[in-house]
Amino acid sequence: MLNWYPGVLGSMSQSRPSKRDYRRSVPSQVGWFAYTVRYKESDLWIQTDLDFRQEAETLLLEARLQVELYAREHSDFLTAHVPLPQDPKAPELVKWMVGAGLAAGVGPMAAVAGAIAKYVGEGLHSLGCKEVVVENGGDIYLAANRELLVGLYAGSSPLSGHLGIRIRPGEMPIGVATSSAKVGHSWSYGATDAACVVARDSVLADATATALGNRVREISDMEKALEWVCSIEGVVGAVLILGKAMAAKGGIQLASVRGG
């Protein structure tokens, strides 16, 4: 999962809203407004070049309603750990989740946080924001005209907090998501301290991070798992951390964080 450091962009994955103390250490980027938007379990930390707090609240509500209303009529949507077929009658956000699940080989709820981040982020763009970052419990939608650094947190691993992924303006909009078998409440069949994916779409990043983590139970699994995830269309690159071991693949640039 991801952690925020001063001057660094990131997030803690799947933490309860009351425990997201890491946000206090993140100063707002120059010229940006920073605010939190909440609805039920969703807790979004947003930075934008315009103060669109009320608009973000409306977008979050719209996103949540799409999921909740669909789930009332399709109970397997909330519980499936395997891909579900696309439903042409489903709302837009639900189709994103199902599509990402099909690409990654996981259930649609593996992509819910990334889908909500994308819905709110793209909505703020359409309303006039030129720079938007939406962090939703470790799944991030990034679209900015400046370079950003996402710090990688991997629980008790000695590598935790020493590395970041550099995101350049020309690479955005982009999604970053991390799954962990040891930190947070997200479900994983694997044993990684961190399985991080950068993808062209935050929904895909969310689903593939879950699937990547599911494939790694020991160090010998890492290379094959990275080859698999990087073969998926739309995935830019990925990083795996398991204890003292780290492996990375794809078009991402790692950087030192806080002199680590």
C-alpha cells in the first residue's frame, strides 16, 4: 500500500477512515486546495486547483448510488471473487468495475475504490478543474501538470518508506493502486507486503493490484507474476515487495523517498 510523506503523493491502503492519520503529514501542493469528502465507507482525500468540495461530494454520492442500486438486484456483484460477465444494462461505473475484473481475473468489487476515484476525478475535470488527485483508501487517480512522487509503504518490510514511483505530467491521467496481504483490510490470497500497479486507468490499477498480490506467496513467484500483470493492456508497470525482496517491471521510474 502507499503512504504519504511531506511533499510526496500517496496513501494508506484500505485503512478505516478514522485511522487515516497519514493525511495530516501531507502539505497541499502549491496552488491546490485539499479537502476530504466522505459518504458511508468511502473516504476520499482530494487535491484540486479549484475548491470544488461540494461538487466532489455530489460526484461521490452519484458513484456510490450506482454501485448500491445495482447490487440490490445483483447480490453476486458484491461477493464474487471471480470475474462476472458484462451487463449492458448496468450503470457506467459498474461496467468499469466488471471490465477491470475481467481483465485481471478477479471479482468486480476488487476495483470499486479505483472506480470511485476515477468517477470523482473525471467528474471534477469535466466541471473545470485542470489538476486533480483523488485518493480513495490506497487507490489513486492522478491528473496534474506537475511531477508527483508516490511513496511506497510496505508494512514491516525493511524496504517500506524508502522508495517511490515518479509520475511525470505527460503520463497523466493515470492510476496507482496497491494491494497487501499483511497491511489493511483488503482480501488477498497471496503473501506480499505490497503489490503496486501503475495503469492508464485507476479502475484497472485497482483490480490488477489485487490480482498481482494473489499470485505471489514466495519470492520465486515474483518474476512470473510481474510478467503476467505487465502483459495486460493498459498496465504501465508494477512493483512487488516481499520481506527484504523487491522486484519491478515495466515503464515506471523508482525514486528514493526522504533520503531512503
